[in-house]
Amino acid sequence: MQATQLWAHWQALLAPCADAFTYPGFQRFTEWLTGLVLNVEEHTITQSLIGLNLAGDWKAVESFAEYGAWDQDALERATADLIDQAPGRRWYGYRVWAIDDSKAHRSSKRVWGTCTFHEYTARCPNRATTVRAHNWVVIGALLPRPSQPAWFLPHTGRLYFRKAQLPAGETFRTKCELLVDLARREAAAIDGDHLAIFDGAFAVRSVVRPLRRPGAGQPAVEFLTRLRGDARLHALPPTERPPGRRGPRTKWGRRLPPPRQGGRWPGRWQEGQAWLYGRWRHVRYKEVVCLWAVAGPQIKVKAVVAKVEGYRKRFTVASSARDLSGLQLVELFCARFRQEDGFRDLKQRLGWEECRAWTKNPIVRTTQLQLLAMTLLRLLQFRLEEAEGDSWWFHPPWNKRKARPSVLDLGRLWWQHRAEIQRLVAEEEGT
């Protein structure tokens, strides 16, 4: 791999983003983003520019982060188009999105956008019971791969505040409202069927119903989520009125057993194999088309209970995408864990926890840049694999089982050509 080829691929990926900036702003954007992926230690603006031998531009880039023209909608549209061109974008006919919230931890009350939340000490024994953090609702694409874990490509996110800690001038929006808005934006940007996957924490009326029954002019989005243990499920109501019965027809059928007793749902058990959590696993499952109290009587859902090899507890999920089989729904929901891996890489490799600022724009723009950096690195990886196979990344002799490159491998590739990249960026800066 030559540095000029690497840089050409990188420029091709960055080019669609140019419409979101002025010409000088796009140059600063390119510097900032390239220095971010080239750096392996701190990911501040200054450190990123030092990695490019452009430390003298620190003031210009910091001013760009604070005051520069930045069309967020145009940038999100350009990124959505790039993601849609990725190989394997459709999974069982759907453009699949994973949505979750994440906390990027901080230690100062004075950092813009921080809020206080209480961490369960049983889950996090090494943390203080009270932690100050940025809370983000993030959406990203899930791309399937045969017999391997899916890829997660983060797209964008929204910063969330508790109402009691909302900064002056900001409008309060719940996490559920932010999730629905992000899913609708993706469906509006790209035509086709979209499937939003989220955890049971978001399996509430304020998320499920707006996704499937949007207002006028807003796109509908299918959903897939985990059923809570107390979920109320009902059989479909009878199509004909019982003889001699008067009054309005019932909206709900008879009550079904709760998810923890899913084995008692009507229908037969089925068996199959799916790629779940890193390997092929045997799955025994049962599915039923029913009504869910959270979704309302107008929305039919497919509820699935599954016994997965290697797990004691059953999986119980529900989805409005009733054309998918129960086995496919379990496979898709288990692929959602790749978003958690993506959050880890964003924090450990791209410095998601390192951003500190006194005002809003640098906080929001830095996070957007880090999400974009990870997505562009993955898209760059797909181009490299198409052109050169897997010869471009390091295969450690002590780990024969490693079959796919990581974000760290992409960082190593950039570091190997650091001097040439510095020269090419300097030439670009001079034009």
C-alpha cells in the first residue's frame, strides 16, 4: 500500500462532505479529521495538528471548531449516502440501524454539557457513585458479514441533558424523543425500508408508536426491541362478532402468557442455526403474531421467544417487521452488541472521552467528527479489501484466530505512512 493510494482513497471519502463547509472550512475540517485518525495518543485539536506537523494552525482550527460555518444537516446527508454505498448495506431487505445512549465520562462540573447521574456500584465498583458525564443518543448502521460479526458504522448523535441541568437557552428533549428523531431522519434521507434496533430500555410507548404511526409527511420506521418481563401481549382479536354479542368490537384478543412464559404461546417450536455473539449457535424458538400494549391495538407485532445455545435465559424480542422469521429477528437483535464494541473503540482509539470545552459547538462538533472518523475508517477498509484483499493489515503470528482488521490496524496503517501523509496534507494546505 502506497501512501499516495491511501491518501487518494481518503480524499474520495471526504469529498462528499465538502458541501457542508466553506472552502477554507473544508480545509480545516480535513486537517482536523486526518490528524484525528493519524494520532494514536491524545486526540485534542492541538495534538492532532502536531501529528501532521501543522501545530501553527491550532488557532485557525480551534476557531473553526467554535465559530466556523458547519452545516450539520448537509454533513449527515453526505455521511448517510456514503454509508448507503457500503457493501452489504441491506440486511434481509432492510437498512438496519442500531440506536443506543452512551455516557462519555468527565470529572469537572464546569465542562459544558455535563450532567450528574448515579452509577450502580455493583456494576461499576471502581467508579464513584456519582459521575459527571456527557450523555449521547447515537445511531449507526449495522452491516452483515457471512460467518463473522457485523460491522457497526456510527452515523450521528444528539447530546442529552436532564431537565434540571439543562443549560440556558437549550430546549429539553427526552432520550426517547431524540431516538425517534434520529430514526426518522435516516428514513427521510434514504428511501427504502428501515429497521431500528434498540434495547428494552427504549421499548416504551413514546418510542414504538411514533416510529410506526408517524405524523403527516414523516416516514414510518420498523422496530426491533427486547420485550420486558412484564410486557402485556394479546392474541389478535376475532374477525367476526360472536353470535348474540352487541356493542363495539373488541380491539384486543385474549391475554397471552407473559414473555417469561413464552413457551406457552400458541404455535410450535422451531429450530435453526444463526451467527450469534461470535459463532454459530443452535437456536430453538417460537414466534407468534400478536398485539403489544406498548405498540397499541393498531400495530401487529411478531413476538419471539428463543433458547440460544450457551445461554441459560431465554431471548424474548418483538418487532413490527413481521415478514422476517423469528430466527432472523434474533440474529439481528444479537448483532446490536456491535454498537457497544463501536462505543469502546470510539473511546479507546478515537478519544471520545477526551474532549473538553467551555462552549457547545466544540463539544458537538468534536463528537460528530469522531463518529465520522470511525465510519470513514471502516469505509476505507472496505476499499482496501476490494483493492488488495487482506494483505494491508498486520496478521499477528501469536493470534492465528484473528480474521478481521480492527480500528487499531487501520491506525497502524496510517502511522506507517505518517511522513508521506504529512507531506501530502501540507501540499493540500498550500494549494
